[in-house]
Amino acid sequence: MRIAVVGGGISGLVAAYRLRRSLGPHADITVIERSDRLGGILYTGELAGGPLDLGAEAFVGRRPEVPELLRELGLGSQLVTPAGLRPLVWSEATAHPMPEGTLMGIPASAESMRGLVDAETLARIEAESSSALAWQPGADIDVYSLVADRFGAQVARRSVDPLLGGVYAGSSRSIGVRAALPTLAAALDAGAPSLTHAVAAAMPPPSNAPVFGGIRDGYRVLLEALSARSGAKFVTASAATRLDRDSNGWVVDPVGAVDAVVLATPAPVTAALLHTIAPAAARPASEIELSSSVVVALALPRDTALPVNSGILVATGEPLRAKAFTLSSRKWTHLSERENASVRISFGKFGDDSTLAWSDADLISAAAEDLATVTGATIEPLDALVRRWPGGLAQYGPGHTTRVAEIESAVADFAGLAVAGAYLHGVGVPACVASGTAAAHRIADSVGHLGGG
């Protein structure tokens, strides 16, 4: 059996590895990657002599996919958890504690917003539960429209936007309720009388388990293990330019005839490849927009006076160029043991790709200046890294779940074809692992049927 996996990010590499596990040593698996490296938006660089992730640097620890995969690959000792510090929010030129007791920054009570929003907004939150909520079950709107209407714009800009910006490189205006906050949508559908009630019902149960996890030596150890254990051939710096049917299966340029295909590509690339053979999947895929970002990592003297917090998120409208700061050597115990302090500074949000064109020197200068502003510390970088991520994250806008259902329904009509990726059921690494695994299972079942067993 010949199988092509288009896309060498985490979803594609997991699919290739799972296919090898399912189909055995004789399957011919080829991974086609348009860039000159594997890993997609996962990338581990070397900062001041030590590994540091410059793409995703954490995963949701309460999901099982990544810890289970690490253990399966013999990498269980690489699993690390944060030090347990909370982030700050920079708003109105002041650092505030990140509100507790919220759902992605949406409060269940006014008390959690005290100090972050003004008295008028606090009174509005307190009174919200007495005002009838009009919600049509199955509806989907952007998060800003819901939150600003019920709680006021300050809650959206100062509490919700910083968190959504960290997850999607977007904002409450670009992200839909149903895809980003499914438990909230379910509570609203069930007839919650107010947003306050809906948030309370949608909150996850209390847990002492770490919210996030990470990999001690960076995601590259996972990427390298998946690549090696997949036993795949890798065709890098070569985009897949055509996908078509033939009498025996599929044709994928540049590798030719194959029995099955996994498209683990960004939504626009998937749309282009499916345009002719599956227009019902291509159309909704083409409607999923992407956001770009830039990450700058700085190594600082160990005694730099950084706050004892995991990071600093920036509210919408602040006169800073950066949108978030991860105080990596505060957040992660294993990084705190290094000779130098390390900080990641993120730039860029949906609709603004301007920072991609900045020079490395300008980005490093802006990162250091903005970090000095939010910490009050003297920032003297000893080393710096810059990583640009054009079109790195899908925007889960209103109607996203419907678009994904249409894509998957249309693809299901084709034997030997599966889709995977961060634009489907979650942008985080656990969701991508699940996506690649599901695609591999679909293909393994399909080629097993084609092969008579």
C-alpha cells in the first residue's frame, strides 16, 4: 500500500506514525511538506545554549493525548508541568492579576472583575442575571458581541481578548462562541436565563490537576521520535500541487499514484487541493481564515527583576506592540534552573500581519522595550531568537463547527481520503494529535478494505 500524507506538522506526523503502527513495516508512507523542515508551527530553537520552543510551548494537561503519546514513544520522562504561578493582565498601563473563576475570561460574578474594570461595568455584571437573555438554540455569534452586550466592552477587551489572543492569535471579535466555548454554547442552548448562569453552568469542575503540560527539551524531541518511528519517506521543500482520482486510488503531485491520502494541511491549502474533486468540502475550508504572529525569545541575566508570575497578557487597545509575554523561566521549573532567565514575547493578531515584515533587530528592540514597560525592569538581552509564523493559526469564527461538519461530511464520501489539522477540532497540540490519529484510523480501515483484509 502507498499512502501520501500531505503536511509534515504535528497532525501529519502523528497520522504517519499511527499508519505505520496499523499497517506494519511494508506500507509505503510518504510525507510531503512544503517547507524545508518538519513540525509545522512547532519549532524548538537554541537560546543561550538551551532548547526553547518558539511555537506552541504548552498543551492542555487535562487532555490525555500528549502525555499518552509521550509515554508510548518512551518519552514519559520529558513531561513537565508549570510551576503554578498565575499570569497578569496589562490594562490601563497597569499590571492586574488575571481574574480567577472565569471561562476564557468571561466572569460568572462581578467580584472576579474587581480592579480590572470600572464601577459602571461591575454594576452591569451584577445586574446581568436579572435581564432576560435572548438566545436561539444552535445560534453562533462572535464572542465579543455576546460578552459586550451583556457585560460591557471592558470585559471583552480587558479579560477575554488577552486569553483568546493567546490561544488563537485573534480576539473576541474574530472567534465564535460555539467553536471556542462549546460548554458555554451548550448551556445557552439548554435555556440558561442569563450569561451569568450560562458561564456558571459551563465552568469545568474543580480539579487539582495541572492545567498545562510541556516537554522538557522542547517539541523537537516529540517531532523527531514521530518522524523516526513512522518509517516514512519525507519530501520537504516541495508543495503538493495536485490531488486527483485515478482508477486505482489517488494521484498526488509530486509523488504520483497512491492508494490513500491524508491532507494534514492548513485550511486554504486543503481547499485548493479539494477544489476540483470535492467542492462541497473545498468551499467551507476556503472560508476559514488564518492569523499570523511572531515570537521573539530573549535570554536575560538571571537576576533580571521579572515579576513572580507565569506571564503578562495585554488587553486590547494598549499602546504596546507586543500582545503577550511568557516569563518562561518563572513559568517552568526546569527553565528556572538554567544560567539565564528566558522570556517569550508574542506579536500579531488577526487582521494585522505588519510585524511579519519587521526586521529581526526591530522586533528584538520592540520586545525588549515593551517588556521593560510592563515589568519595570532593566532589560539587557544576552541572546535573542525570532520566529515568524505567517498564517500560523486558524480563526474559529462564527459558524466554524458547521463548516467543519460540512468538510468532514463531504470527505467521507471518498474512500482513501482523510483530513486532519488544527483548523478542525482545536488549535492546540492535543487536538492535533487526536486529529492525526482519527485520520490514520480512517485510512487504515479504508486500505484494509481495499486490500481485502
